Amino acid sequence: MIGYEFIDPEEQLTSNDFCFVESFLKETGRTQLGWHYITDLTWIYSRVNNWSRNLKILDAGGGHGPVQFLLAEMGFHVTNIDMALFEPPTAYCDRYQINLKTLPSFKPTSYKEFISTEKGNISFGRVLKNLVKQTSLYKFCNSRYYTASHSKWRSSTHLSDVSLGSIQWTIGNLCKMPEIPSGQFDAVVSLSAWEHIPYQDLDVALAEISRVLKPDSLWAVTTSGTEQPGTWWHDQSQSNCFSISDLEKHFGAKKQRVQNPAEILDKYRRCSYLKQNLAEFYKKSDKFGMPLGIWEPRYIPVGLSSL
């Protein structure tokens, strides 16, 4: 059975788990993230930290996000299935033995095109930077730096004696994964990804994700919710903001505790830590969740976990 709760930023930011997650993001250069990702990731970490390291974990819609890397550093073996993956950097391959494959059933969708077009205008500087990244010297130096920064972080935590996990990258659509056997995975994680699934395809995707999971699988998934009575579409982030009724209807989730979602949304609006650490890309564009860096949270992160 799956339960849901609105992720309270005050609870996350004052927890010991937050200190661990914040150190990971800062020490490994992952601070330019979605405005609520650090609270989501803290919530996810608080769940997966108690999981057995021999589980086969699906990162459903993981993209290039931090969950898979944090889990691999913790010793987990993760399969990331996402539409927007490309050839992994040498640093990832060296550290996590990443290899990339594409499911034969995969066909690009409009959301993948949206991701590609939201990167802004291609400048000469960016073209030059990309060319430099293709050189052998850059790849070698980048891999060495990546290993050093992550090893330094691990040495400052209780992970020093934990063997590294691995990551598999698979390009695929969560709505259709016939090549993945049923019951393949013991657990699923996801960081703010499932809200991007078109509403009309949501039940198909959830059924397919459930199919590739074992019946008693563990969950640590975050998505977007709302205090409003109905699900609505947030255009800037191209995402659904799920109502309580839809969390219960489509996800089959049960309320874990009594909460007032309007009060939690207000906590996000008043959260100075998140506001002060807003990623720079928000300030440069009106195409994302905080247009031109104006702090105005409009939806509420939701956590879905196994009970």
C-alpha cells in the first residue's frame, strides 16, 4: 500500500537527513537544481536510507537528476529509465560503470522536445564549451575531479567503507516498456518527474511502472500537489499539480497523516533558505517554475511512500 503526504519544508530543513543531503549537493557541485529539490531529496533519503543495499531500484524518470548518484554513492544499484538521456560523461562511466541503451519500443514525445528547446539560445561560448568537453584531456581531468570531490565527500560521512553502487541508463517511455520484464524491480524512486506525464497518459504510465515492480515493492517518490480541489496544469514547468482526490484515485495512495496543504504551501512561500538558494537558471528565464527568479511557489511537493 502507498501513502502520501505533503512534504513540509520546515521538517525537512531542520532534520539530520537534510544536513547529509545538503553536504552531498554542495560538495559534489549539484546546487543548481529545482527550487524544492533539496527538500524532496531529503525526504527521499530519509526513506531509502533504511533499505537493503541489494535491492534492484528503478529511478523512474531520473534524467540527469541527483537521486541516482546519491543512491549509487550509498551502495545501491539503480536503473534510470528516462526519455532525455544521452551518452553519459566519462566521469559517470568510470565511477558507476554506466552504460546507455535504448528500448526498441521508444519513440520521442513532445515533452522531450520541450526539454530540448528550453535550454535557451545557443551562443558561440556554449558551442566552444561543448567542443572542449569532447576532448580527451577534458574528459580525463573531469573524471579525476569528479572522483576526487565525491571521494572527499564520502570520507566525511559514514560511507567511507561502503562499496559504490552502479547505474544503468535506459532511454525509454514510462508509458510503454515491453522489454522490461514484469516484477523486475524491488523499489522505485523518483524526484519530481511523474507530474510531467500527460494527464491522459497517467494511468497507463502508473500501470506500466507497477507492472515492472514487484507486488511488495518499496516506494520513495515525489511529485507535485495542490491545495486546490482539482488538479491543474502549471505551464512554466509543464507539470500537473495533483489534487488530493487524484492522488488517491490515480496513485491509489492513502493519506498518511492529517495536514493542511494550504498551510504547507505558505511555509514554502515564507521559506528563506529555499528563496535565498534559488538556482540561477530561474533568474535568467521566464520558462521555468519561478519566472525570472520571482519567488512565488504555487504548488506543493508531495511524497509517495510504501506503508
